[in-house]
Amino acid sequence: MAEKGPRPRIAITLGDPAGIGPEIALKAIASEAVWETCIPILVGSLSVCKATAKQMGLSVSVHSVDAPTEAIESVGTANILCPAASLSADIPPTGKVSRLGGQLAYEAIDEAVRRIQAGELDALCTAPISKAALHLAGHAYPGHTEMLAEKAGAPLVAMLMVGGGVRTVPATIHCPLSAVPPQLTSERIVALLDLIHRSMATDFAIEHPRIAVCGLNPHAGENGLLGADEAQIIAPAIEQARARGLDANGPVPADVVYHQMLQGRWDCVLAMYHDQAMIPVKTLAFDSGVNVTLGLPFVRTSPDHGTAFDIAGRGIARPDSMLAAIQVAAELTQNRRQRTPSA
């Protein structure tokens, strides 16, 4: 195996400044474990960072930089890249959805992606945003994933949840259960299996990824007694994927597939809907789960939780998931470097 290169520079956006994003980001960069794997560069409002550090009594040194190369490489140093439009912005009220909070969150993401595309930064780790605040600011995205897909020009992206020994991708995300079957097509499942295979090989350095595909219905349809989706849509997709050389398996009943994964049988599970994927990760790694976006030309991770407006400003937010997300971003970036050295 090739030796690891220099520590990647990870852009950490502060998310909605009225939530816990700034707090958990500052707590994370105070960890030696983070600095051992990467050089963290915070992206967002300088005034928000200073106010948060002071309010929480955090032992961090806030340092404004104009370029990542100016970063002070010292544990507990908050190197801040501040988007120009955010320099004179006020601080949004803590724990409140606001247009200003949405705009500052958007500007941080936009700045981070621009820097990554320019080759100044290597990967992205995003603190939580408020979809409501984002929409108030005039940015009509369902969330980070769709925004990043547009900015990166990625035709297909997927959400990979990692935590507690589980890796799983939901084939559908934020939609009612009644809307799940119409969205499940053999073509989509094959495309997702191909995306998962490539990510497992390139980002996770798994030479021959073994992918399990969940059934949609109880007992994976029970041979058609509990539904025809498995026979008509899911099984044909698995056959197509296998014909392309992918180690795709199933349909496997969702109530056993994650136990099988924890026993070492699978490297990733393709679930059919949101809760099928989220429940095992939330159960096994509630405070340390990580969301990885597949399909982008750069590594992107995020904590597996929201803005937590209800506890913002109280100093009690746990940084575990943010710490894990930063470290996963660093690990995947190093793996991607080794697998694609010319990139």
C-alpha cells in the first residue's frame, strides 16, 4: 500500500450560525485527534466564531486567514476563511430560524466548494443547516446534498450513512412512504449499486465490495405473498448489476441484513427508503454517525444530526459526530489519493 501523503486540508463549514454548528466545529478543532489526520479550516462568519468561543468559554484561538496556506497548524487554532459577504454581517439570534442564518450558511458552503474546486482545499465537512432558513434566504434546495450536486455538476449522488459498524445507502430519501414504490426503478437501483461499488473501492479501499440489497416489503416480499416489488423491480436490478461484475446480493429482508453486516457478511447495504437505513445507524451510533455524499468529485461528510436549535448557545452540544465526520473525510481523502494518484 502506498504511503499516505500530506495531511489533507478539510474545509469545515459552520452551518446555520444560530444552531450548534459553530460550537461543535470549534470543539472539534480543539481535539488532537483531528490535527493528527488533517488540517481543519473553518469556513464561515468570523464574528460568529469569536462570539461562540467567548460565550462557551472554549480554549481556542480564532485566527482569520485569506487563504488555506496561511493556516496556523496548531491544535486549538480556529483558522477561519470568511466569505466576503459575511464580513460585516450581524450575528443571527441563537436558536432562531432566520433569513440571515440561512444566507450565512449558504455563503460558507459556496466559498468552501469554490476553494475546493480551485485546488486550495481537499475535502468538505459540513455542519448542519436549516432548510427553512435556507429557503428564507432564497436558496430553494432540499438540503446540502442537492446543493452540492448542482455546484459540482454531479449527475447522481447518494447519501451513505456510516456508524456503529454499518454502511448503508437509502435508495429514496425524504419522501412519504407512499411515494417510495413509484421512485424505485430497476434503472435507479442499478445506478446506485454502481455508485456504491465505486465508492467502496475508491474511498473505502475495499477491493471487492459485497453489497446487500434490502427488500422493500416484509420478508423481502415472501415470494410474492407480501408484495411484488422484489420480483418485478429489485431482483432484476440485482441481476443486471451482477452481469456488470458487481457483487450485489438479495433481495435480503431488512430485518436481518444489518445483523448479517455486523457479522462481516456485507460491506454496504442498499436500503429502499429513509428509515430502513437510518434506524440501524441511529441505534448503534446516535452520537457518532456520519453522512457521506457519494457521487461528488470531492469527499464530503457531515455529522448525522441537525441544527439542534433547542440546545444552541447552552454549551452542551456534543462534538462526537463532527469529530467522526472530520476524521472520515480525512481518511476517505487519503484513500482516494492512493487509488487515483493522478487526481
